Amino acid sequence: MKILLKNGRILDPSQDLDFVGSLVIEDDQIVEYGETVDETDVDDLFDCTGYWITPGLVDPHCHLREPGGEHKETIVTGTQSAAAGGFTTVCCMPNTNPPLDNPALIDFLLDRAASPEAGGVFVAPVGALTKGMRGEELADLAALKSAGIVAASDEGFPIQDALVMTKAMEFCVQLDLPVLAHCEDANLARHGSMNEGAMSAMLGLKGVPRTAEDIAVMRNCLLSLNTGCELHIMRVSTWSSVEMIRQAKYLGAPVTCEVVPQHFIFTEEDVAEFDSHFKMQPPLRTQVDVDIILQAIADGTIDCIASDHSPHASHEVHAPFDDAPFGMVGFESVLAATLTHLTHNGILSPLETVRKLSTAPAKILRLDGGSLKPGETPVAQVTVIDPELEWTFDVAKTFSKGKNTAFNGMPFKGKALLTFCGSEIYRDAHFDGGRLQMVG
Amino acid sequence: MGRNLLAIRHLEKSDIETLLERGAEFKRAVVAGKKLPQLGQYVVGMLFFEGSTRTRVSFEQAAHYLGLKTANFGAAGSSMGKGETFKDTILTLRYERLNALVIRHRSSGTPILAARYFGAPVLNAGDGQHEHPTQALGDALTILERKGSLKGLTVAIVGDVEHSRVARSNAWLLHKMGASVRFVGPRTLMPSHTSMLPGSVYYDLENGVADADVIICLRLQRERMSEGLVSSSGEYAKLYQINRDTLRFAKDDCLVMHPGPLNRGVEVDDTAADFDRSAITDQIGNGIFVRMAALHWVFTEEPPKPKAPAKPKARPKRRPAPKTKANV
């Protein structure tokens, strides 16, 4: 089977490629790209004129909810949603029920992800750092790594004890595993449901102070510097955290970080009407934070953009603000939100956009992907993006079971139209059928 | 259709004036034994998801005077206690043809959520730490009776401002009506950011109540001690109690108020609670009349004109793009 993607703008940050040309996928592998390629014996041809041909998007941080949260999402629906969002590899967090703290669960998850009905994307599991994610005893990390985890994290239940975190980091250095950290001091954040600030004071909602994040970021950066552990800080939300990460990098700590779109688009003011679709963890901060985050995205301090895809059932979201769960779905909005708010605003070039969404997260988590180089990945991971397509996000049409998003009804510019993980796994309705031609 | 009464913050000054005038009219009519408007065709659901005696009784009494029928729901016996979601509970009451809901809930913003689903008047009877609009209306009516006007008054709200819905509603109402509001209390019980609240902050009681026309004491919850926010009720009383000594700093005719229930000897001493300038019992009585006004208002007033359809939330232009070498 030979597939030709023709006349697209080929963007590959791993090789600093940005030119108009074609790419050939044969027997599920990228075999060639260039301004001109061998077009003989092509089975499928996709005219990509005006589109970007990029490495498949890689999500360093999502939630597939299975096992235990199947009413919110399953591996099947989650991976279908990921494919529709242009992702070819997604890293799922361990806060399932039970948590991903033993190899049998990793086996189960990988089996489900590889099933024919799943979305066809690669699922890279992140194992629990401590047993039950209780922050006390280390999980069987060596066994988990053998089972297939790509990193370790206690996700939304961050380790509070600095000694336990140190030992966890040391063990992960030995196992050559990155540690993913949601940085939050649990005591400072306790019972908080939005940013602590003028808005929370007015609304009478318990706030999460920025220091809850900052203290944990600083502690974890220092521990990373001390242990040499590769630390990836998830969903940075404060300007002060950004500044600390910048300093930690300057000092030589092996620290990377991500941001999620809601933290560079929305602010605490969006909570004014108590709409729980804006209840995030960490909470939406202030315009100052947003401005500094945008600068940090542009200057590279923030390495990558994640979805933090967090599906919840509608009855859970349509609850009093204090009772509603944190987070929102993201697979099918993160690319569009990034293109709309960063790329088309001149904050990121197309090549840097692809780096933040594909090449950088693949490198941080040492995953196959993030490159169009022939032979670089066992199977082709390619996404075709229309950067100019203007559309309105309608959560009712998404593949995810979760319909909780603050982006519903929002106009976007840019969308993934085709996703290849080996062969084609997703084709958007906006992809002009007329462009598809069988070459006899 | 009718209107909602969700928060003082959302009300226009003219709405507040209407409610206060109507409350005063109802009081005169009740005291004089005059005939009151009867809204007997309506049934009001009383949803108290949080324990309350005085507010519930006050609303029921107000409904009774207006000939309204009431249906009572409590947290323990409600379907939510059996696992039903908040949304489904509200929708059920809507289709059971209740005509209005009075809601108290421990979570801020819950009446606003209920109003989205209910489609008929919703009245906030206290939501979390957010607002308690009818308490503020009753307090305002009490001040008006004693002082004649709200405009130009200096009102000190003393105590646990951080956790007080009464403080927020009172501050918004008094500010909108031209009074000067001071929040007085320890830093541990004061919001750390007060720029969006309509009042100035004092941590010292003497300065906070200096030349005040009105002092509104806030109830100190005992749990604040266990949370480590106050060392002891004794120390709190020493620093923030309104009593004969501390009243000397306020104006001679300063009114003392308290939403109740009182912790005598903590927020106020007997002298302050019972002396002739205490308006605490008036507040209770006036609470009924403003709740009558509120119930009458939501059924008889036209809802505000719908705003223009909300624009989509794309707002890339409100911030300048950082300088970068990147270009699309």
C-alpha cells in the first residue's frame, strides 16, 4: 500500500524542514519526502495543497479514564477523539481506578489501546510513582517500566513529602524514567476551586493561591537539580512558576514543562458566572499570568503544549461549582486553540507550533514520533492540518464521551484533517472528498 | 416568567430602591392590618440544602402574608440525598410545576446554576460565602428606618469577612446606595485580595469603627478556631468585640447590627447587643417584609430585557503578541 501526500507544506522541526513538497507512506512507513517524490504505483493520493504535512501530534498528558471511569471515557472513545484531534501518540495518566500502579493494569491498557475498535493511536502509559498514588511507598517502577510505562507520575495527587519525592526521583534516574509532576502544595490548595484573588474574594469561592503551585515547582526543580532526575512539570499556570523553571533550566536542572490551552486563553474572570466548565486544576489565573505564559511559549521556556484531556460525565459537571470536577476535554480542541491563539497571532511560527505539539513532547518522553524522517519511527505518524479552516467547536460532534469544555461554540482557525498512524486512521469531514483520488 | 433575585451585585440601584420601598409598604400594611396583595395562584419551593431556621421561617412567613403556597425540601430528605444530581433535582421541581424556588446552599453560585435550569423565579436565601441578598435588604431597611437614608453613611462590617455572604451582600447594597463601607477584621479572616469588593479594609478595630454610623457585626463560626484562623474566641473578643468601650470610637448614635445567631460575649457583649441603639431585633422583623417584597417583585416585575447574544469567546486581540522572531 503506497500513499502519496502531495503538494503540502512539510513541517518537521526535528530536521528543521519547512518547504512545499510531497511525502510517501508505503507499507505503513514514511519512505520518502521531498519537493519531488516517486509517484509511481501509488494506491492513494491526497492532494494537500494549502495544508501542512507534519509529524503526528504527541500529547504528553491526557486521561483515558479506563479502568474505573468508563462513564466518563474509555480507551476506545478517548483514542478515537485523539485521532480526530490529530494526535498519533498520547500519554495517559495513572489516576484511574485502581491507579496504574501494577504491571497487569499496564498490560490491560495496552491491549485495549491496540484493539481494532480503538482509535489507532499509540497509547503511552504513565505509571503511578507511588502505590495507590498515596505519596508514601514507591510503586514497583521497574516492573512497570518492563510492562511499558514511559514515565511516572502521581498526577493530581502530587507527593507532598520531599523525602519520598527525592527517593522517587533517584529511583527514576536509575530506571531512566522521566518524572511528570503536577506541582501543588496540597495544604495551601485545600478545598480551593478557583484562583485565589480578587475574583474569588468577590464570588466567595475558596481560592487556590499561586504559592501552592510556586512552592511545589521550586521544590521539585531543586530536587531535580540535586538528583539529576528528568522532571517534566505539567500544566504550568503562574508567571512565577515560569520564572522559576527558567531559573532552574539556567542552573542546569533537567527540567521541562508544558502548558495547556486554557491557561493561555482564559483567566479567572471567566469564572464570574460560576460556570463549572471553567473549573480547572491548576485554576485559571490572571491576565498577567497569561501574558507571561505567552512570552514563555514564544521564547521556549515552555517546551510543549498538552491537552490535559480530562473527560467527565455531564451530570458531574452540571453541579454547584464547589462540587464539580476539575478539567475539560482537550484532544479535539488543543490544536485549533493553539493555531488560533498562538500561530495566527504571531506568537509561534508554524514550525515552532509543530515543535510544541509533536517534536518536543516526543523528545521529552523519548517516544517514537515527532519526526518525518524515514525510518525514524516504526510506523508513519503524520498529521495533515488545514491552518486556515475557520470552524466553530461543537462539543456535541466530538468523539469523546466527555462533553465538558469551555471551548464549546468558540470560533477556531485551523484543524487537523487527516491523521495517519501507519495507515489512515482519521479523515475529517472538512477534507474535501474531491481531493481524494485513486490512482489506478 | 418573572425575575430572579440571585445577588445584590447583579441588581441596579433602582431595583434595590424598589425592593426597599416595597418592603416598607408591606411593613406598614401588615402593622396596620391592611389587605395585602395575594399571590395564591403560585407555589414556592423552599430548598434549604443547608441548615437554617431563621431564614426559612422568615421566607415562609413572608409567603404566608402574600397567600403563597410553599413546598418544603431539606437536604436530608431530598432526592439529592438519594444520589440525584442537582440539575435533575431542579428540573424535577420545574416539571412538578413549582412557580418559584427559594434556595439556600453551602456552595457559592448555586442559585445562579439553579436559575439556568429552572426557568422561573429563583431567590437566593444564602449561597456559600457569596451572597445573602434578602439579609442585606432587611439590614438596609432597618438602617433606613433609623437613619432616614443610606447615602453618606459610614458602615463598618466587623469580623469574618472572608467567609461571610452577609458581608458581601451588605457591602454591595450599601455601596450602590451611596454609603461608605469598611471591612474590619483580622488578616486571617479577611480576603487576601479585596480590590473587587466595594469597601476599604481595616485590621484595627479602633480605626475601623472610628466615626461609624453603623456597625454590622458578623458571626464568628467556631470552626475557624479549629482551622487555625483564630487562636481563640477570647482573643477574637479582645481584639474585635463590639462593646461599651469600642463603641466610644464610633459616632454617638451609631447603630449596632448582627445577622444572628449571636455569640454573646464574642462578637458583641450584652451592652452592645441590648442597648437602645442595637437594631438586632428590628433586623429580624424587617427580614420578613423585604422577603415579601422580594417574592412579590420576582412574580410581578418584568425580567430585564435580554442582552444581545453573547459574542463568541475568541479574544486574541486583547493582548499584544510578545516579540518573537517567529512569523506565520
